[in-house]
Amino acid sequence: GDDLMLHAQIVSFGQGRRLLVVRDITQVRRLEQVRRDFVANASHELRTPLTVVYGFLETLTRDSTVLPERWRRPFDLMTQQTLRMQRIIDDMLMLAQLEGDGGRGADSDVNVPNLLHLIRSEAIALSGSRRHRIEVDADPGLWLRGNESELRSAFSNLVGNAVQHTPDGSTITIRWRLQDDRPVLDVQDNGEGIAAEHLPRLSERFYRVDASRSRAKGGTGLGLAIVKHALARHEAELRIRSQIGAGSTFSCVFLPAAARPVPASEAVINA
Ligand code: ADP
């Protein structure tokens, strides 16, 4: 609308003197909105043509009598890259939605322990022959007030990253419990760790420690940006600790009030 948006800040400049600085950020916000809408619309528009391309590629590669031998590899590569494009577009769309005012908000009591077990099963299925050990240690009575699908994409991105960025056979521990009264999810791995200088930039879009390796593994470079925004919508924050040679821990830290005591009957049913 035509609402005026102001940004106010108190600036101290010695001897107890203070200045109130008020800036008109209406135009800035409007531009941000235009950018978000553009990304969301562009992603949405790109989906349909890509689905068609992917569909035909799949048909051509599935029937082994259609393609001459020398075309097999190029077609496999085209299929792979098309899938990659699809993942990038899906992630861009999700990010634009998370940044905007869309979405349904924190509208339900989310059974986090249940969700974590589900995410574990999916991650194991996806890791295939890489044989990661994934352990879940979750307080069964600790639920959250939140948006289930947003929390799900945040948590599964972290678990997916732990699988993707650690060597075969690594161990991943998912912990969900109260720490100092705050509900905290830790996703810990025993991979090679991340150098300290990268940590502050890790959740920027398309920031990767090793871009070519991330691409080769099918990463979009948007995972942690999605995590950060999904958590921000829950007034929660992402904390990253890592040690070279020892592994990394990604923690989602929620506000104390976000935890819902669960009625005993529900806790038993879902245990
Ligand atoms: P990507 O699609 O590359 O995983 P993300 O935004 O999810 O993009 O992550 C950004 C970068 O952070 C990754 O490219 C990787 O370098 C690093 N990273 C994320 N999780 C881990 C982890 N568990 N161990 C080591 N590095 C990680």
C-alpha cells in the first residue's frame, strides 16, 4: 500500500549526548518486495518447461532400444543437469516464499521427535550405499509451536548437509532437548570440519567452502539460507560450531516459549 515505513535508531556520541536518526525506508522495502516477487515468479515460470524437458529425457533414457550407445552418456548427463536445475529452482522459490510474508505462519503444535525420526529415515534412504550412521536422541515430550513444513525443510537441510559433506560411513547425531530452558536441535557430524573464516558467511546464498565439490554432490548452495530464514520465521537462530578434523555442529536455538508441554496421552501415542 502507501504505508510509510520508518527506521529509527539512537546514536550516542559521547558525553551522554544522543541523536535520534529517523530514515524513510519505504522505497527500500518496496524494492525488496519487487525483487522477491520477481524471483518467486521467475522460479515458478521456469518449472513447467523444465518438467517437460525432464519428462522427455526420462522417456528417452528409460527405453534402452531408443538411443544408440554413443548417446547414452550425453543423455544421462542432460538428465542429471536438468534435475539439478529443478532443485535450484525449487530452492529459489522456497527461499523467496520464506523471505516474503507468504506462508501460513506458526499454526500448529509440531511433533518434533516424530519429524526427526522421519527425516532420519529419508536421509538413510538417500545416502544409499554410503552407509552413514544417523542417531536420533530426542525428548519425546518436547514439541514446538510452529509451521511444520518450514521446520521440516530447515531440519532436513541440516541432516542432508551432514550426509552430503562428510565421508562415507560418518556418524551423524541429531539431538533435540531443552538446554538452559530453550529448545535446541543439534545436528552433529564427525566429518572434516569447516575453517573458522567460512562460518560467518556459510548461510549466504550460493556461498560454499568448495563450490565445485558442492555442485558435483548436487548441492544448490541455498540450503543454509533456507535454514536461516525458516528459523527466523520461528524467532529462532542458527549457530554453527566446527573444528577442522573433528566435525561440525549446526544448532537451531528456539525461544523458551516456543516449547509446548504435550498432554500425556499424545506423548504416549507418538512415542
Ligand atoms: P550446499 O548445497 O552446497 O550444501 P548449503 O547452503 O547447504 O549449500 O551449505 C553451504 C556450504 O556449507 C556447503 O557448500 C559446505 O561447504 C558447507 N557445509 C554445510 N554443512 C556442512 C557440514 N555438515 N560439514 C561441512 N561443511 C558443510
